[in-house]
Amino acid sequence: MGIFDRFKNRQAQGKARDMSDAAERKVNEKTGNKYESQVDDAQQRMERELGMDRDRPDQP
């Protein structure tokens, strides 16, 4: 994997995280933050399953 492939992968992951955050905000907005903790848990599980775990440092 070349340097440009890694750059594209990081860009894609960054974009996916942004989209995930936007979806979380929208759901919380629509539900009046009533289910905020459940939405956050679901977002974290989804990101973990997709290999986007925020607690894990990016792979070089």
C-alpha cells in the first residue's frame, strides 16, 4: 500500500466519522436528546464494527 492509498483511506475514515457525527446530532435533535446515551452507544458500536474505533490510534 503506497502513501497515497493511506492518505485516501484516512480521508475516507475522516469523512465517515463526520457523517457518523452528523447522523448522531440529527437523531438527538429529532428526539430532543431523550435517547442520547443509547444513540451514542449505537454510534460507538457501529464505528467499532467498521474499524473506525476512535479510542484506537490510526494505523500508519
